[in-house]
Amino acid sequence: MMEPRLEPGAAALHPGWPALLLWVSGLSYSVSSPASPSPSLMPRVRTSYNFGRTFLGLDKCNACIGTSICKKFFKEEIRFDNWLASHLGLSPDDLPSYPVNYSDDFKTWRPVEISRLLSKHQNEISDKRICASAAAPKTCSIERVLRKTGRFQKWLQAKRLTPDLVQGLPSPLLRCPSQRLLDRVVRRYAEVADAGSIFMDHFTDRDKLRLLYTLAVNAHPILLQIFPGAEGWPLPKYLGSCGRFLVSTSTSPLQEFYGAPADQAADLAYQLLGVLESLRSNDLNYFFYFTHVDVDMFGIFNNGHLLIRDASALGVIDRQEGSQAASRAGENKDIFSCLVSGCQTELPSCDTIPEKQSLVPVCGQVLPPLLQAKFPSAVQEEIDAELARCGEGTRPDPEVLQAASRLKDILRPLRTCDPRFAYRYPDCKYNDKF
């Protein structure tokens, strides 16, 4: 594949040139100069990227042109570290995420990561399903097939995103959507020129296809946009996405901290319980829950702040407006319902989601390795007892919630106030809240 090396204005002057191949994803790359923390100290060298099709899913050369991620790459605000493949001897296809550097001014660079929203194997399955749905050979124009579907034709005619347009999509976010939630999706969708309206009049056909495809493949980028960390939600900053890849602020997986000292372990556990509490009770009256929990879903910033690094398994129930009931099994199923898992996969009804839904697996699976054998015996016994109560799925909701609350009370004084916890220091010296 040709590797474009264009000056900043070239793409605008020649929109049909092969530079558009940059946005057909797949993520193989070559870097002519390593990302540097002080690029102003050396001459700037142009960077080239070479993307293959399978990483994205939408196979048109210009599938991502116009998106925020496209603009950031063309402006060279994102640079790969060139040691990744050569030093480790790894193909980019072997990695779920890629460390890169990001800058708004070419003076201050900070680490971010490009994440693969599906594994390579799932990408191939999805592509085959799309082609098979149109009785096409093994390879086909994926975008052309998706454009011809009945669901997308309805999207083209729609002025507003309504529950019937997303029925049958596999994401937990859309299992029982309210109109209020869907309006928030449209109003805050960052890949359109004007995201201030609940109506989709300003969406192009490709904008609608991008949004539909992202919702069908993995709603994680959408959650980062509609519930941003800047407003206090426990999610990393969204920097751009298209198809099957996402650029967001970098975090370290919680599992890397299982060997942390007692005060840091207490701090992280306290934060995680606080995150789950905010998901159950918040000013917008949305109830967030995990359909399943894995330790890698949670990450830590370099300032010690914990958040949700993977929100793909996060469901949302609107307690204020109510949610439209999910369709009966088999209804509203099409190729968009099958891009991630089998077409017959069913999520539990929203009416059956208990308050303890996320707490039980976190207390039973995630927190014990973090907190075990870290504290004096008397305190450790209290922690272990409350973890056991909190992680027991047969207990009623009030008992599980009460155990989690008691566990937070035990952990709170075990945290220390020092610069290692920059997210709350030096505020913790003057305010008990921190």
C-alpha cells in the first residue's frame, strides 16, 4: 500500500489522492522520527502512517475523512513511538492497544493510547458476516453492503434518533434506551460539525453510517462522548475514533497494582467502590451497570485517579424518563445485530437488573486480590468479612449495598495524604472529603 507523505494542506487541495488510504485503518505504520518529549529541540520530520482495512471495518478510502481522529493525525498531534514493533518484534495485529504521544501545541506531549475495539479474529468474523448477508464472496465492499440494509435506509430518512432505530443492536447501552438518552447521543456526537441539536439534520449519510456502525460494534467511544470525564464521569478523555479503533488518554490496568502497598491498595479500592456508587446514583438519574466485570476494565491515571478504561459492557437505565422495553427475541435482528456476537445472543431484561449488579463481581473478583494480606490482622479480618458479604450474589440488594458502604468506611482512614496521590493532594491536607 502506498504511504502518503503530504504537507498539511495537501489533503484539502487533493481530496481524491491516495492520502485517504491513511484512514482505512488496520494499523501498520512506519515512523521516520521517534516521538520526543521536547520536539522543539530538533527539526520536525514528517511522519507517515500505513493503515490496512481490517482494523476499521468500513472499507472506503475516505471512511474516516472529516472525523476528529483524522484531523489529529493530519495535524501530527498524534505520533507513534517507533520502538514498539522493532524493539519487541511484534506485529501491530498482535496488540490490543498501542502507546502513542499526543500534543496540542508540539511543545507538550502526553502519552495516550490507540485501542482496538475488537480483536482481529472478531474483525474477520464481522467482515465475513457482512459479505455473507449480501450473498457476496469472501471479500466485498463492506460499506456498500451496510448502506443497502433496511436499518440504514430507515436511519437515512430519520430526523431524530428514536428507540426503534437501535432495537436489536447488541450494545448494553442500547438494550432499553430512553428518548432522553438517545437525544444525548446525537447532541454530543463529536464527529459532526454541529453537535448541539437533538435532530440529525446536520448529519451526512456517512455521519449516520459511522454512528450506527460504532453503536453496533462497540459503544465505548459513544459513552466517552456523552458522559465526559470533564463533567465528573469516571471515564477517560475521548480524543477521537472511527470504526474499530479509538484514541483516548492513557491509563494503567488495575491488575498492575495488585502488588501495591497497603495505603495505595486502600485508596484504589475506595475509589472503585465510589465509582460504582456514582454509577448507581447521580444527578442525571441514570443507573449504570456492568453486564460483566473484568479487572482490565478499570485503569489508573499517573496521578493515582481510578476510572473505567473499558465501558463496552456498561448498560444504562433511565430512571427519570423510563426506558422502552426491549424487543421480543428474534425481532429487529439484522446484520448490525451480529457484528460482535451471534445473532441470537440475548441480554437480560432491564427490569431484572438489580442494584447489586456491578458490586457483586467487583467485591467477589476484582477487589480481593488487591486487598488480601495487606493490613494488620484485625483490620484484614474486617475487610475480608465485608468483601465476602458484598460479593455474595444470593444476598438481597440492601445487604450487599450495606456491606459495600461498611467496606468504604473501613478503607477511608487507611489511605494516606501524600504527593503519590496527586489527584487529591494537597486538598486532602485541608479537607476530610479527600
